[in-house]
Amino acid sequence: MKGDTELTEKILSLKRARNAVILAHNYQVGEVQDIADFVGDSLELSQNAAKTDAAVIVFCGVHFMAETASILCPDKTVLLPDMHAGCPMANMITAESLKRRKRELPEATVVCYINSLAEVKAESDVCCTSSNAVKVIESLNTEEVLFVPDQYLGHYISTKTGKKMILWNGFCPTHMRIQPEHIVELKQEYPQAKVVVHPECTAAVIALADEVLSTGGICRYARREDVTQMIVGTEIGIIHRLKKENPGKKFIPASEQAVCPNMRLITLEKVLWSLEDMNPEVKVPEDIRLRAKTAVDRMLEIT
Ligand code: 13P
Ligand code: SF4
């Protein structure tokens, strides 16, 4: 552990020297969460990025999250400690494929999940995250919505809002690993436990849940006094924060296989190297940034 303490001290001192802030997603490994200035869900992280005074943002998450910070803060240096930390779901749609679909659906309002490339946000009318998706869709006074890229989140929102939604066929491979049988078996083993799942899960899993929440929502729900045991249907990195904030409560992963390999690519060493080298940097080209920002700003105004 001495190594980790030395690493942490180096990171914290370089962070001060560079006037940097470290933002970490709830799925990050425990030691990365523990050195972060702020840990949260996609919406909370983008709101934090938008208001920080720091000159440098070290984004411990995946590429689309760092891109969102770059969209909101063009004058800041946004570092992603491993450039390979992408999101497979975000890569399931490109600006070109979206443009083709828009030509087939000229009347539709395009809503893109924040888990998307900046070039896709630039082709969208408004963005949303898992925590504000229902609110964003409800705010639209259009008949037809084209929702990209997550078909499961899109389907879940359609059940909540009654809107006619045309869905892209994207999905999160990590959340696909959570199967209804896992929940059924765990409910038998822990009958007192609340079942809380992320809306990227399939409809069959969502149907078995007591609550469907963003990662930030899951963390808030866990603090409730009436919750003592929770079956957690999302990426297992969140268990670190849940246990840390709620000692004495029991958190049971719906599936130990629900691991996002991309989130795991960020390590303490890479955080240090990124601050030393001021690299790898994520910077969205200005023409794309300006168009993408319109969709992100519209979301932030609604939220
Ligand atoms: P949240 O916005 O709920 O943190 O979700 C992000 C994500 O990538 C889920 O897989
Ligand atoms: Fe993308 Fe799924 Fe990983 Fe979230 S958990 S970053 S949606 S691959």
C-alpha cells in the first residue's frame, strides 16, 4: 500500500501545481474514486465540468464523458488518462448513419443519450443522461422522437412518457450481462433487499426492479433509512462508493460479470502520467463542438 500512498501524494501535489481538478465516474476503480475531487454520474460530472475554475480537468471515465467536458469548457485542458477508454455503445452510431436516418424521418426530434460521440451530439436536437431522460422527453412538444443510441433506455423512457419513440439499435454490452434469472435468484436469497437497476438494462430486468435509476440516483437511494440491503443492477465499480458511504448496509451485485473493461483502463499510474505529460488530451474540433454544445446546453437548461 506504500506504493499507492506515494502515488497518491504525487498526484495530489501535481494536481495543485497544474491547477487541475480530478473528476471520476461512479464506475471507476476504488482507488481512482478515492483521489478524485468529485465522483458522480454523467450529468453531475458534466455540470461539475461546466462550473469548475480549474485550468485542467482530468477525466477518469470514458471518452464521451471527456468530450462532453471539452464541449462545455473549450478553454480548459481535458485529459483522459487512457485514450482507449471508449464506450462501445457510443460507437454504435456515427454522424453519417444518423444523418441517413434523419433523412428518412424529417419530422422527428433527435434526442441523443450522452453516451454518444460529439459528432452525433452535433447532429442531435437535444441530449439527455439516464437521470434526466424522462424530463427531457416530457419537455418536448413534438409528436415523434428519434432516440439514439441506447434502445433499452429509449424503450424505458417510452413506457414512462407514452411518447412515440423511434429507437436506434444500440446497447451497452456490460448491462446486457445482467440477466433476469440473476435478479430472480438473488431475490429468493435476499427477500428483504430492494432491487435497483440502471435503465441501460433490458426490459426483462427492468420489469423485476423496485427502482430504475442513474448511477447518481442509485447512490442517493442507498442512503435512505429504509434501505438496508440492495441488489444492484449496474456496473460493479459502483459498489465501492455504495459501501464507503453506507457502512453496515449490504450491497449485492446483480451480476459479478457486469464489468465495463473501458472504465477499468483508468489507473492511478495513468492519472499521474497524464498530469506529468499533460496528455492524452481530448479536444473536440470547434465546428463540431459548437453544434454539439447546443444539444448539451439545451439539456442542462431543462435539467
Ligand atoms: P450514468 O449517467 O447513470 O452514470 O450512466 C453512465 C453510463 O455509462 C452507464 O453505463
Ligand atoms: Fe458504455 Fe456500458 Fe461502459 Fe457505460 S458501462 S461506459 S454504457 S460500455
